[in-house]
Amino acid sequence: DEYSQLSAYERKRLKNITENAKFFAALQLHESAARLHQIASRRQSQVTKRMKPKKMEDETVRRRSMRLQRVDPEGIPVLETPTRVQEEPEAPAGPLPMVLEDEAGNNELTENLLTTWKRISEVKADGAEKHTWDLKRYRNSLSTMVLTAENIRKVVRYRVCSMAIHPSESNIFVAAGDTTGQMGLWNVDSTSEEGAHTFVPHSEPITCMYFSPCNPAHLLSLSRTSLRCGDVTRAVFDEISRTEMHFSSFDFLEDNASTAVLGQWDGGVAIVDRRTPGTSSELSADIGFSRTRTVHVHPVKKQYFIAAGSMDVCIYDVRFLRSKGNEPVSSLPGHTKSVASAYFSPVTGHRVVTVCADDKLRPPLFSPGVSPCSHDNQTGRWLSRFRAIWEPKRDDCFVVGSMARPRRVEVFQDTGKLLHTFSNPDCLGSVCSINVVHPTRSVLVGGNSSGRLHVF
């Protein structure tokens, strides 16, 4: 009766609302919600712990190799050895004594090696005969040079970056430098196991080494920060020059080895005079390179030197060098990628040989009609880059390492023709990136990335 005044639609709507309210009240949703909340809170309060599985007494024990257990086959624990990534201590500035690495208390080993070096340096090699044979006789002499197991020795610990050979006619005496600043000296003619010894005059890669042309008792070595002279008569490594510009290579400007030109990784060159007190350079010159990898002085006209950089090979006159604005006397174009080295021919200096990352050897760049020869120069990051060096007794042949198998060292003519291959599958199984040839004898030494020297 109270809804009689409402319309039929409104009465039906109120009826539906009333029935729905009775239905939800019958469901008792509020009590169910409260009950669910209590159950959920009770479960969260209970902390369950995972039971650890019981270890079986007879469970099989996993085997571990003796190498992983750091014991040798006899069960003796192996001492921890420093890894290769361990940083070498920085060599201090100033002179350093010639003391063998890890042999500070064994003076006998040092004395024997230094005595041999002094003895062979006292003999003058001015009267030594330099073989100037024709090409046929020269090729025959190359075929007589062989490699035996006795003439292979690990001289330095890591990758060989540079080498030098003593000009002695009586002994084969070789020096090698590696990537950590170690210098290895090897008397090849010594039959004793103590024929090779190691010094540490640098703390960075030794990128260039030469015995002094006027006094082979002096061995000059270059690292990124310093140029040192190893004087065997005083048993000391004198420091000639020190820089923060990072040296790359050097060569003597005079026969008396008193002055030298040094290449710098930032693209410049420096002039150093050993007679001047102190370790600073006489001149630092910008030659317009982004990077200078090698420098080499003309064998006859000492005022000229050739520099090899990123894609640049230029000749400069040292007499007109200044700090900036230097122009080359001559440029040798044609290199499309980075140049690893450039060297004058040793007798006349009329030729230049370069090694480039474009897989080309450009033999005599001053000879018309001679085209570059193809050569795999992709040594990668773990090998030293190839450097083509001239045969010191000839003006028409040069030596370079090879990536070919079986491993070898190759000799090319100035025309780019392969003249001879040094190889021995039984003894030579690695790439000899760095090579050096004796100035008067038929001796070739190749160094690889593990610190071994191979003497043909």
C-alpha cells in the first residue's frame, strides 16, 4: 500500500533490490571474509624450514685431478706461481747494476757471462771479411745454414719484441728483449745450460736494441719510458734518456754512437746526445705523424733518417729539424694501412723496404718498375708485427717472418722474388716475427712469441 503511488517500473526495481539483499545476507559474506583473513594471517606467521638432505655415508666422492688439487704426480704441493697478468715492478730511474734476475746472490753466473761479453768485445772486427758474393754463391751459402735442437733456447719469459746480435767473429752472442722489460743474453756457442741469462733493466716492452757500432761492450735498449746503455765493463745499465711521451724505436746518428734519433708513439721524434748531462732530450720535434713506429738513419748520409708511421713513410733531414712545422725531404706514398717498419738498405741506402698491414711488402721503394709483393702480414694481437730487415752484407736481399706453414723465415730479393726459405718442421713450429742477421757471418736468429730464439 505504501508503494501504491509508485509506477510499475519503480515497484519492480524495489522488489529486485529487496530480493538481492536477502540473497547476499543469506550468503554471510562478511563472516567468510573474516574467516579467510584469519587463515591467511595464521599461515604467514608460521615459518617453514627446508629440511637438509641427509648425507649418505657411502656416497661416491667426486674425483679431482692433481692439477686442480695443486699437487705434482708425486703428491708434493705445487707452489703458487705468479700469473702473466701480474704487473711488473717499475724499474727505478738512474743507473741499475747488472744483476741476474732471481740470482742476486750468485755472482759466479754473472761473472762468467760478463767475462765472455767483455772478451769478445775487445777484438776489433774492422778487418773482418765481408762476403760480397754474387747472388748464386749467396744462395748457396743460405742453403748451408740449418737449425738444430741445440740451437733453440728460451731466453726471455714472454714474447720477443726486439733482438740484437754481437758483431764478434768468434762467438755467437745474442740479446733479446720481451714485453715485460726482461733482457736475455745468450752465448750460443756455450755448451753449458748456463749459457743464457736474464736481466731486468726495464719494466715495459723493450722495443729496440743495438750493440754500439763503435764499442760492442755497450748494448743500448729502448723501452717506452727510457733509453739505457748496458756497459759490460762497469756492469751497469746507465740511463741515457727518460720521457713520458713513450718511445718506440731509435737509431744512431753517428758512427761513434754519441747521438741518436728516437721515435715517439705520439708521432714525434727526439734527438738525444749521450755526452750531455741529464736524461732529457736535446730536441723534441713534431713531424706531422699521428704515430711513429720506426726510425732508421741512412747508412752513408747520416743527416737523413726515415720514419714510418700510421700510413706515412717520410725522410727527414736532422739538420733542419725544429719543434714544429717540419717538412719531409721525401715522401714514399702508396701505403693504405698502418706501416710496421721502414729501413734503408745497409750498404748504399739507395733502397727502402717497408712492411704494411695491407699485406704488402714494398721492396725497394726507390727502384722504378718494382711493384709490391703480396705477403700475409696479419700477425694478430699475440705476435709481434713483422719487420723486414735487410741482409747487412748486401743491398739487394731482405729477411722477414712468415705466417705460412710449415713455419719459416723468408729471404726475398729486391725485386720481390722469394730467394730462400729457412725452415725445419722438426725444430721450428712457431712464427719468428723478429729476426736478426749477423753482420759478417752466415748466422740468422729468429725470435717467437714465447721467448725462444732459433739460430740458423
